[in-house]
Amino acid sequence: MTTVTMYAMEPDLAFDLQLHVQPGPAARCKMYGWEGSPPLVDSGPPPILESVFAAAFVRCGVLAYLNIPGQSIARAGWATSNGDHWLPLSPTFADRLRRRHPPWIMATRAPERARTLFTGSVSWSQQHQVGFVLREGRLPTLTRRHVVDVLAARNSTLSALGLPDEVLALVLPAVDGDFVEVVARDHAIERAMHLAISEECERHGVPFGTTLPPS
């Protein structure tokens, strides 16, 4: 049986990891990593941590991320299907040329469905995935440009990404998906998300610390 431990790192301790967004007055960043005994071989969070992260993120807001619907949905703004909300992304010229369907943005408050942030049709481990933690209420119009700019960002500023005000935080894969990078708009949001992750670790029986793992 594998024992999993999770830990959090402040950005100044993650100097050898390339961040999507640099911390600053308008952005608070924290990296979450894990280790297992025996050592984990798969990239991305192990299943127990998928549950921890999913439950923590939907406690803090609506979790929106890339996914592919399993049934036909009207392509006109946000649409509801099976309790979740779906927003189509405009296809690129290459998508049209190859007759390839682009992913949609799915928004949910259900922890069990939020796990597909890590396990769905859009790869977390290949760093193709992006999560948006949204404020309760009206869902913003997120576009392909928002997604592309966030995924391509390297040591960027949060303001440079031009995200809607309803986006409270970003959830991003780092280092082949072996870290979760959380970027919050302010200290209060960062603190709320960190507390939710800590409490979900406790609820799921996962040891959690705020220092680097043993070398």
C-alpha cells in the first residue's frame, strides 16, 4: 500500500521551477507537491490527492477547466448539462482543417466531477490543462485566447493575462504535472484555498506539511 504525503512550497523556495505567474502585489502563488512510499511512478497527483484537490477547489468557488462533453450540447454561450455548465471554445483554422473538435470549458461545484481536471480528456501531465476558480454567480465569458495565454505564460504577471474579474484563482500543472501551481488574486483567496487543501488532506487522511520533502 502506498503512503502519500503532500507539502506546500512558497515561490521563493521553488526557484528552480518555472512558474506560469510570478507572485506580486496582484498575485499570490503557492506550489503543492507530493511524495509516496514506495515512490510514485505516474505523473500527476495520485488518486487520493485528485480527491483532495477537487474537494478543496470547489469549496472555494466554481471550478472551470478544459474537458470534452460526452453528449451534444448547444453551442451558444454557457449551457447546462447534467448539473454542470459548458462553454464552447472557438475552433482554430487547424481544427477546421483537420475536422477536429476543440475542448470545451466545463464548470462544476461537484467534487467527484471536478476530479476530471486531472483525469479527463485534456492531459494534465502534458501541461495542456488549466483550471479557473470562479466567483459564485454569473459565469464569465472565457475565451480560447484566455486559455492559450495562461498555458503559454512563463513568469508572467496576472494582470498581463487579462482575465475576467470573476476569476479568483488559477490552477495549473507544473513540471510534467508533478506539482500543482495555485495562483490567487490576493492573500485572502490564497489563504482560503490553502486552508481548504489542508482540511481536505486531514479529512482524507493525507499527511500535509509546509516544508520541502526530505531529500
